[in-house]
Amino acid sequence: MTFPGPTDIAAELEQVTAHWTPRVVGRVNDQYVKVAKLLGELVWHAHENEDEMFLVVSGQLVIQIKDAEDVELGPGQFFVVPRGVRHNPVAKEEVHIVLIETVTTAHTGDVTVEGTVPLDRQLGEFR
């Protein structure tokens, strides 16, 4: 049996050219593994049916949570935003992350804005 080789997260992040544009680099059952570069704020949103995991590779990420304290993450730390929780990721300087999300997770959840990236663009070469 032949298996695919390992995925180099740093090399995959080099392929990301725009902030807030997740790129699918793997799949585990019904979860996509994505990489992204963040800078500034995205938008307040929620994913009603899916949890969302943010793992910081480099930089500092703040995840603002509606009616709760902000979550601050540094390299090597992750946080799972539970389904239905309104949140807003904020990066004062460029942050590199890995996201793990169910294949049904919409980029900006229940909100569509100019920067919303549809799943077909996130899949890119992964298809």
C-alpha cells in the first residue's frame, strides 16, 4: 500500500498569499485541515452547527468571544470555539494558523461579507 508523504505546514503557509483566505491542505474523516495567514479583524460570526479549532503556528491571535473574556493564543497553542458561539479573530500583527473545521463549515459562518471565501476557493489544488 502506498501512502502520501507528510505535509509541511510551513511550506503550505508559504503558498498563502492573502490574509483571511484559508487553504485546505488535508482531510481527516469529515474535517478539513486548513492553513491561513491573518492580519487585522475578520468579522463577528458564529457557526451554528460546527466547532472550529484555531492552532497558532506563529504570532499572537486574540479570539474575541461574545459575552466572555477574550482568548489569547501564542505559538503552539490552540482553542476550540464551540458551535453557536459568536466570535471574532483579531491579529494585530501577521499570524499563521492551522484551522480544523468540519467540511460543512462556512468561512464566516452566519455572516457573508466582502472577504468571505467560498469553500471551492479554499480547496484550490486539494481537490
